[in-house]
Amino acid sequence: MFEGTRRLFAIWLIAAIFAVPISYALAQNANSVNDLKLPGISSYATPRGEKSLAQGDGGAITLSAQLTDKGADITRGLVWRVFKPEAGSDGKLPLVASSHGGTAVFQLEPGSYLVHASYGRAGATKRITVSKDTKRESVVLDAGGLKLDAVLSGGARIPSKKLRFSIYEGHAEPNGDRALIIPDVEPNSVVRLNAGTYHVVSTYGAVNAVIRSDIRVEAGKLTEATVEHHAAEITMKLVREAGGEAIADTSWSLLNESGDPIKETVGAFASMVLAEGDYTIIAKNRDRIYQKDFTVVAGQNQEIEVLASEAAAMDPEEGAD
């Protein structure tokens, strides 16, 4: 469930919607080869020789892929890889042929092969048999798309450059860790994934404005999820009088409600995004240390002035602690 208000809905997806850059994956379809584990992108054996292995002298086989069973063929964005099913002396599956695009035609020597189709971060593997006769095989990816966004309380937009998402596997290890699938996803970009539940982390800024959500991707659909951040942008400055100029060369230390330091920076201004809550800011300039307590209200950006006065000053030894 979302830790915050979430709008989640799905619409039917056609292949042309997924017009985002190709990336590689070796995920498996539940109906494909049981217990099959293909090597990573850099660990299979590359083909040898100058002859094009995708156009050999054997039988012609046409490979197509669909998001769902009986769905339309995907016309672009696919990466096909054909492997021999037996590992070589180096323990790697020999790569026989590859192709980029949509439906692909390979000329292969008669025999058994493993075919992997990847579509963004979605993928499926199938064992095929090639004869001297022309043949056609289909690979069902059982995949959909995920489009993520976030807003502030009340629906205010968040600047895209300050917002990122990370997508993890839905299943957590006994120690609580989750396998990272793709980091640093920009808002409103479409990520192609196998159907299933994923753990999504939305980060606004670089301090503590983080929302975690479990989102389900359905095959053949584009799932659009919007999370709500309870946070605000805060700018702090040290001044000699209210409304005065910021004092340069100031060191800043931000403490949360428990007194734990969560951010340190140096400069006339300290600007950051913070989750709603209570904080203490400590400003050090020359040999003087000043502090101020303040509260962040969701959706309300603030400029916090720390007054360089005796009332705001701290004992240097206390500040060192």
C-alpha cells in the first residue's frame, strides 16, 4: 500500500505506447523453460567468425513476441538473442544470433536452441527446435508498463529535476533487502516490466522526503501511479537582523526531531527538501554557534532565518556534542 495518498489506475496498452529506449533483461516467463538461467549480458560467449549467424544456411524461423497471449505482435523495441542450449567449456551459453527491432527471421542450422526476447526490463525465454522447413514461433512476454509521478499535498506539481524513482523486486529477502531492478527513473517515463508486484521508492530532493509503495503491473496494460509527498522546500540563512543579508561561510547542521544529524552543508544559504516534521538547525560562523527550532508543513515552502544574536547562540562545547 502507498505510504501517502496514491492514485493508481490502468489503461489498455498497445505495443506502440512503449517507445522508450531499449535496455536489457533476462527475466523469465512463467510458462517458459523451467529452471532456466541465462547468463548476464556480458557473460555469454560471443559468436565467432565473420559469417552472419542470423542468416545461415539452415532452416528459416520467424520469431515474434506479444505482451499477452493472443495479443498483437510487438513491432519495435525488442532484443532477440538465440543461444545453443549446452554451455561451452567456459561455462557460458554460446550466442548464436541476435537481432533488434520487432519480428525477426533467423536462418539456423537444424537443432535445439534457447531464444530470449527482452523488451525494456521485461523478458521471456523459450526453447525452440529448428528443422529445414520454414517455421514460426511466438514468445509471450506477460508484460506491461509502469508510469510513475508524484505530487505535493493538495496536488501541487513537483519539479521533475528534483524527483526520482527506484524500482525494486516486490519480494524482500529475510534481512529486508530487495533486489534493485532499475534506479533513477524519471517521472512520467514508461518502464516495461514483467507482470507482477514491484516495490517503488519515490525520492523528492536528497534528504528524507521518501515515499515507498507496492505497485502491481498487469500484462498488456499501462499502470500509472501517482504518489503524494508530504514535504516542502526549505531555505535557511544566518542573518544579523530580521530580513538581513545572509552571512557567507556558514556551516549548517540539520537535526531531526530525535536529535540525529541528517544533513550538513556549507554556504550563505542552506536549501533542501524536507519531509514534514520538527527540526533543529545549527549554524556555525567563525567561532559562534547558533540554533533554531522549526517545523516543516507539507506543501508550504519556507525561508528560515537564524538570527546571529546572543539569544540564539549556543555554548561551543554543547554544539560540538
